[in-house]
Amino acid sequence: KSLSQRIPAPDPAKYANISDGIDWLNPYVVVHANQAEIISHQVPRERISIPVGEVLSELKSLPNSAWPYGRVVALSESGPQVGDIAKIRSNLIYLKQELERNGVTVDLWP
């Protein structure tokens, strides 16, 4: 099943006032130059490092309990690394478009 078939639309009232990543309960995706990291506080394996192209399928594998705010993820770039800034930005843009194309709302974090 696609995420839109099993996870409800996002409920901004549940996350609009969250300003610290430690308080974010939905999946949080950090984009690096050669991979992405999914952080989920709702599953036993809290951090998952995978190729950028596998993020959507990994998000689909998370249980419904990992989505208390509905179908929304926090997305951010990793800290700047010399020579990798363009690749990180490119990966962020790709992931944002891919997630939105598949019905996932993206909340960009600094």
C-alpha cells in the first residue's frame, strides 16, 4: 500500500509549534552527500542510513505508529561538508520532489 492509502493527511495543528527536532515524532530525514538518514522515535531502530533513492520505500515500511502527525516528514540538510554542499542540496531537492509527488508533505527544517 502507498503511504496515502494507509496514513492520513497531515494535521498541522499537531506539529505547527514544534521548533526542536527532539520533539518531532514523525520521521525526520537528514540528507547527506551520499546517503540519507531517517530518524524515527517510534521504531526500535532509531536511525536508518540508506541511499537517497531508497528513502521513500523505507518510509513506506515504517509502521503506522511512526506517523502521529499524519503523512508529513521533517527534511533537512546535514551540516556543511567541504565540497559536498552542491550534492547535499541536489539530494534535498530530489527528495522533496519525490516525497511530494508521492503524497508526503515536507516540512523543511534548518
